[in-house]
Amino acid sequence: MEFSEIGEKFEGLTADQVYNLAKFGKEILEINGTVTLARCLLEVVPTLMDDNNYREAGCIVLAIAKAAIELDHQCWGEHKTLLGLTGVNIDDYCYGLKGAQEIIVYGNED
């Protein structure tokens, strides 16, 4: 994708803003990847929701977990690993994917 296309998709953002947004997202994903990030966030939500003082925080955590799950679904939908879709290689460390960028599903010939 050319930067002009990125500019169209993120209408109104400057190149620096897109870079900073991408850097922020990459740093978050590099912590644990999509699956572990979503699982860990979902584990803390019940505790947050039980306390009225933290309900807003619980809603924010749920929204972040949902975004991580959607990114994981996008990976599977496009048959790409997290590395292939985003350039983040945390799955290599967690699952030993050896730099794989595509998901190959065997026995699922359509």
C-alpha cells in the first residue's frame, strides 16, 4: 500500500500522525500479540466490573480486547499470521512460526 492510499484511509491525518499511531499499535501488539492480549484483558474485566468505581475502565478494557480479537479474526480471514498482516513477530516467539507470514489450513479445500 502506498502512502497516498494510507492518507486516503486515514483522512485528515498527517504522515507523522499515521506513523505515531502505527508505532503505538505496534508497541502494544509486541507485548503479547492479539490472542494473549485479548485473553489477559478479558480476565481482568470481571474484577473491574464488580466495582462501580472501575466500570468505565472495564468498558475501555473490553473495547481494547474486542479490537485485539477482531485483528486476530482478520489474520485468519486473510490467511496471514500477525507478522504477515502487521509486521509484528511476537507469534514467532510464542508459537515458533519461524517467520511464517501466511496461514495454511490443511484439509479445508473448498
